[in-house]
Amino acid sequence: NAGVTQTPKFQVLKTGQSMTLQCAQDMNHNSMYWYRQDPGMGLRLIYYSASEGTTDKGEVPNGYNVSRLNKREFSLRLESAAPSQTSVYFCASSPLAGGIGEQFFGPGTRLTVL
Amino acid sequence: AQSVTQLDSHVSVSEGTPVLLRCNYSSSYSPSLFWYVQHPNKGLQLLLKYTSAATLVKGINGFEAEFKKSETSFHLTKPSAHMSDAAEYFCVVSTGDSWGKLQFGAGTQVVVTP
């Protein structure tokens, strides 16, 4: 049982390049989330998926797109990377029992955009 | 809207002395509250959660937190700090929607000195 896995662990991009961050969970959770973490700002929600086939915007969605490929996988895409997207990205999942949102986090992807 | 305020961005303690991390919340309903810990270059791990049962919540590694509705607080404590407690700690509130979204505080960095 690996929990939540993310790839890659590290990535360096040039401004304007695109990339996809991958996330998978093996806990049969319904809900999945993408966050970014910046110093002094905690974690901010980018997008979430309440169930397979649905996605919704979070607090900071601009510049990102997501795909809920199946129940296990939830990817985050940067179409044209900008230096402001330099951050650590975390994927999380939740069993969503009655809306009480305990979440389980992956190890993160550290992204630098030059 | 739900929010949390962590009152200290940095806390420095000596090994063996008590740890107190302060968190105030704002919520229009009876919230679910969490404390997560993040060790350097790692993902987030759940320390403990409050979900309207007992107001004194015990978590992992000797941590506990007390929910005080009259003070809208959810402070985290540990009687005796260990070197391994050096990490960043996040106070988190559930937004109360049906999709388990969470609102994170800005974090408190804990330094433990020998």
C-alpha cells in the first residue's frame, strides 16, 4: 500500500514550457486535490475532483488544468509555465466520509520555472 | 467563510521543554479542525483531528490539542519537546462543503535546540 504517489519529485522548466504532474492513490478514495505550497502561505488549493469524471476550481486555478483519468489518477498540467508557478506541488486524496475532509498527502513535486 | 490564523510563524524551544503552537479559527458552523506536520522535504502527515466529539484530542507522538469554542481556538501542545519535533506545523479547518475542502493556516516553523 503506497498511499499517494507523485511524479516527478523535482523538475526545472523554462518559461513557456509545458509539463504534467502525475498523481496516483491506491486507497480507493473518491476525492483528490492539487495544492501548491509557497513560503508563509500554507497550502492553497488549485483544483479538486470530488469523484471520477468531475473536476472543479479551487482558490488559485489560473495557469493550470487537471484531468481525473480514473478513480486512482489525477494529473495537473501547466500549459505555459511562468516563474510565478515556481512552487512545491502536493497531491492529496480523501475518503470523504460525510464531508469531513481528512486528507492524505503525497511527497510533493518541487518545480522551478526559470 | 472558514479560516484559521496561526499566531506564531516561528517557535523555538529547548529539548525537554513544553511546546505550544497557537491557532484561532473562524467558522460559521461547528468546524472540523486538524493539525498536520511537515518534516523537511516531506509531505504532510496528520497529527490529530477534532470532529465534534471530545474537546481534548490526542494525536501521534505525544501531541494533543484542545478545542475551545468560547475562544475559537485549537492550540497544539506537547509536554516535552524532542529533537525530532523540528518541523513545520499547519492548523487546518474543514470548509464544511460536500467535497472535503480544507483551509490551511500559514504554518508555524518549530526549532528545537539541544
